Amino acid sequence: MDFMIAKKHFFRHVATSNLTGEQLRVLMCLLSREADGVIGMWQKEIAEMLGIAEPNVSRSIKALMQADILLDKVTPGNKDIPIFKLNPVFEKKQIEETNAQYEKVHGQPFKPTW
């Protein structure tokens, strides 16, 4: 996911998700490791970084999944580091919006040339 392209829709969704301060802190911690919509980070590492208990991190991650910010699928990565994925729906929304703007300006749908 190109996070920079999708950021408007992503942050709008986060802002309207009624997350607690602790859940937002966990999200920001996870985003500090985000690369192409993928995040690899131990819950213990998040807990130590934020100075909160691991069960609170676990609950926050579950809340982020329920808010459709993180995908429900958590897979083991390199050295069994949990891999979280940002929901790609935000990128899809941004692409649709950009394509609609292109069509409005140019009178025809956008067609990639690559």
C-alpha cells in the first residue's frame, strides 16, 4: 500500500473511529515501522516503547483490527516477528478518487501507460 497516497482516507477513518488515547499511541508506534502497508513489530517491543502493559497492547491491536485499520490477518514474519497489515481499502479509495478527478478534468477514464 502506498501509505502517502492513502493517508487522507486513512487519517479521516482513524479520526472518526473513536479510538482511545492508548490505542492511538499503539497505532502511531506501529506506523513508525510501516513500509508499504506492512508492519513487523513485537507486542513486547511496543509495550516497552510506550511504557504500557503487554495485555493493553494486545487489546489495542484488537481494537485497531475491529476499527478496520489493521487487517485481521497477522502472520509470522522473519524470525517469527508478527506482521500486521494496514487495510488496503484506504489506498483503493484514494485511487478511485484520483481516477474520478482525472476523468472529470480529461473527459475520459485514466489508463495507466505502464
